[in-house]
Amino acid sequence: MTYKEKVSEKPENSSETLDHEVLDPEIIEPEAADPEEGDSAEEEKKLSPMEELQEQLKKKDAELTEQKNNFLREKADLENFRKRLVKDKADAVQFANERLLKDLVQIDDNMDRAMNTPNTTLETLREGVEMIQKQFNTFLKNQKVEPIEAMGEIFDPSLHEVMTQIESEEHDENTVLQEYSKGFTLNGRILRSAKVVTSKKPIKETPPQIKEESIEDEK
């Protein structure tokens, strides 16, 4: 017998009641609403357009404050970096020749030793000066300073500076015969031109007899 049939058999006027009422499985109860969704819906309903606008303004103010703080931090970092660059540049200018001067001081020390050595003879003094000169040449080489070859070379205006000329029949014209002071290059660029004496062809004088004949011919 089915559930419906049992219910139909119950007298209509019966005063008896069931302690527990049996539910029909075919009847579907409505699903319970999610409390969170209800809360959010209620909040949305509670906010008026003016309140929503105020909330948006608060969010924008917070974003602007954060961006401003980031900008101030970056500005401070940039200012500190600029100050470090200025200090590094000043130090570089002030101490740029530090290593160079250290090498020169050592050469000066050797010069003092050579001059203050007791019982110095002309020969020992010369030997000391030659050693110091070698040390100085090594120093120049380490600094990329190279001497300019001049003696016996043809005059080059980009390398040599002519001080005077000497007549010579043994050399081609504009040949460097003497060197007043050496020239040097620094990393391939002229540091100082060499001051030199160059040759020139001698002026040939006309013999007196030829001069007299030319005068008579004119007459």
C-alpha cells in the first residue's frame, strides 16, 4: 500500500494526530539562501549613490598617497645618486695623478741618493744618472708616452718643429740634422713636437768671370 493510500484511509474527522508527520519525497523544499550573498546584497542595498562615490574617492586618495610616497622615495634616491657622482668626480680630479706622482717620487728618491752618495766620482755619478734615466724612460713607457723619431728623418710638420736650417750638400733637403729637444706622443697623439734643425741645399754663387761676361754682353 502506498503512502497516499494510507493517508486516504485515515478518517476525515479523526481527532488523532501523528507525532511525526511524514513528508512526501516528491515535494522539493526551496534551497536555503547563502548568508554571505545576503549580507553583500544588503550592503549594496544600504549604500546610496553618494556613499558609493565617497568610497571610490577614498580608494583614489589612498592610491594617490601611495604614488606620492613612491615618487618622493625615488626623488630622494636620485638626489643621493647625484651627490655621490659629484663627490666621485671631485675625488677623481683631486687624486687623478696620485699613481703618477708616486712613480715620480721614487725617481726623485734615486736622484737624491745619487747626489748625496759619499766619495762620488764623475764616473759613478754618470752611472747613477744613466740608471735614473732608464728608470724615467720606463716610467714614460708605462704611461703610454713614446719618443718621436727625428734624427735623420725627413721633416714632418705634424711631428717636428723647425728651429733653423743648415746648408748641407751631404743630405737631402729638409733632413733633420740636429734635435734641440725630443718630441713625444701620448697614446698616439702628439704630446710635444720635436724641435729640430733641418738641412737645405747650399746657394751656388755665380763665378766672377761669368758675371763680367754677362755684363759685357749687356753692353
